[in-house]
Amino acid sequence: MTDSPGWAAPGSPSDGQGSDADRPAAQPSGTGNGTGTASGEGAATGSAGTGSADAKWSATQPPPGQWSSPAPGQAPQPTPPAAPAQTGWGTRPGSPYQYPGGWGSTPPAAKPGIIPLRPLGLGEILDGAVGTLRGHWRSVLTISLVVAALTQIALLLIQRTWLNDLPTADENLTPSQAVDLMGDTAVVYASQYFLEILGLVLVTALLAPVVSRAVLGQASSLSDTLKAVRPLTPRMLALTGLLLLGAVAAVLLPLLPGILTGSAALTALGIPAGLVLLAWFYVTFVLAPPALMLERGSATAALKRSAKLVKGSWWRIFGISLLIWLIRTITAMVIVMPFAGIALIVSPEGLSGLLDGTAALSWSFLVISAIGGVVGATVTVPMQTGVTTLLYIDQRIRREALDLELARAAGLHGYGTTTAERPGG
């Protein structure tokens, strides 16, 4: 018996008892009244008054516990022998999976790479993302580092441009200055958010071939990855543009009534509506980058593919994406904090500059903080993008039996040759 409840080791009975072959043969014991008793689980009795002391027992006896109760006046008859115990892995009728324990047990699956080839749980998705980073770190970290550096440079320039002429905290702000301050701050934060989305889309698309090779247990190099990505670069850029435009539209559309009418109340109400619409948009099309790179279709086809795969599983994908975003954000903050402390120490304004807001505008503070952001994004972004690609693979396994194609691509010949109901739904 294995440690897993409900599972039995191949060839061993599941009830914890030995098989019939392991039991000792029944031994009769004759008595003077012509009745014989066989030792074991069952007993055999002769017909009343018909036996004798020198009754001969057959050399071959039924297995213990196989005798049926005789009717009055009828000699005892053995029941038909039970079906032989399973000596190997049982097979669910019509299923390509072979596993012990019969119905109700979770079938094992081949695992040529970072994930088992079956519908995945949350832990398996996270393990697969970490396994990709650990096993293919050269390709993963190189791509993530380049994208993170480009996005941080763009954010640094935006911060320096928009926050350069902001009034300090000790100044008495006029209403117009307060409005300008809020607008400039919103522009910086919005730019940071959309640059983060841009980085996620690019890294997800660029690392999708790496994750797919990791699923098959195949090695991956940076040159192989770039070779696979290069023909799809125009489509990848088109998809990135469409996703950014859609994200901007999702945020701005609920704000338009308030902006056009000049109503602050309507604008305030439009903010949460915009966030909800943005969340819907992100989850609905989050699988588009891996769909584009692995199916090699057009940008619009990738968007439609993502919406189709997400349909019916929106909340599951939303929950997993939100969880991994929280993990990534907390980890990135832990990495960035030491750099922020160093930037504060190096800044000419020091602690006083932090209190009045001038330290955040110095080049030394911005550059050192940007370096911390590059390091944090390089380490944490591949985790989230790996989860996204594995969610795409998981949805196709659940909907389209992709695991059978992956098994054949991994060289597992004969795997899943029998049509079966997909486990996991």
C-alpha cells in the first residue's frame, strides 16, 4: 500500500489481505461422524448421514471462503472462482491512462518536462514556472533583463520629464497647481502601469518557446529562442499595440462622461468602473501572447483564441493571475527596497529631500531606483509570464487534449492511443 490514500501498489491486493495463492491450502480433518472441516476462511460440510470415516478428499480443493451454503437435501457446491486479482496496472475502460486503484483514483501522467501531461493544479503551474526559470535561466534571464532595462529607461525619462517642475510639499498650492500636480502624477503612474503591461506582453511572447520546450523536456538556448521568435516579430508588435490600445480604452471609456461634462463626481465614479473593465480585458486576452507564438497565427486570431480558451474559466484564470501578481509584486518590493535605501543615502538632498519630495526628482535617486527596478523585474517577471504560458497549455489540455500531442512530440510513442474522456473537465 502506498502512502497516498486509495492507491495500491501494482500487484498487491487493495484490501490489505494476501491473495488466494498466498493462503495455505485447505486441510480437511476427518471425524468419526463422517463430517469434515477445512481450515481457512470457509468450512465444508458433507451431507448428513452419507459420509464415512474413510471418506477420500480430493487433492484439489476450492480456495477458502468460496463455498456456497447448500440447500436442504443438496450437496454443497462451490461457487465459481473469483476473477484473478490484478497483477499489474489496472486500466480504466476506454482510457489511455493506466493506473492502480480503479475508478475514482487520479491517473498518473507522463512527465517528460516541467509539468505532468494532464490538467494542472495551481501548485503544478507554479512548480512548472519555477522549473523553467531554473532549468533555462540563461535564455530566461537574458530576455527578461533586456526588456526590463528598456522599460525602466522609458519610465525614467517619463518621470524626469513630467515631475521635473512639480511644486514641493512646503509650497502653498493654488487650486490650478493642485490639479496639475494630480494630473502629472496620474500620467506617471499610468505610464508605469502600461509599461509594465508592455513588458509582460513582450516577455510572455518571447519566453513562450522556452516554456514549450521545457514542457517537452528539451533544452533551449538563446539563439534557438530568437530564431523561433524572429519571423513572428511584426505580429508580436501588432499584438502588443492592440493590447495596449485596448487597455487604454478600458480605462478611459468609463471616464469620458465625467471628462466631457466636467463633472468631478462622474469622473470619480468612472475610476472603479475603469479598473473593473481593465481587469476583464486583461484576463480575457491574457493568453493571446503564448497563443500567437505557439500557434503562429495573426494578432487578431491570437486575441480570439485567448477569449475562446478563457471562456468558462475566467474566474479561475483571474484568481491564479492575481495570486502570482501579488507574489511577484511583494518579491520585487523586497528586491527594490535596498536599492531605494542606497538611492536615498546617495541623493544630495538626503532625508530632508525625501520629506519635501525633492529627493525623488534627482538623477541619482532615479537612476539607482531604476537599477533596482531592473533587477526586480528581471527576477520576478519570468515567473508571471511562465504561469501565463502554462495556463494557456493547461486550458488546451482541458479543452483539446493537447497532452496527447505533447506526449507524441516528446517521443512517448503509443501514449494515449485510446480515445478517452478528458479528466479534469
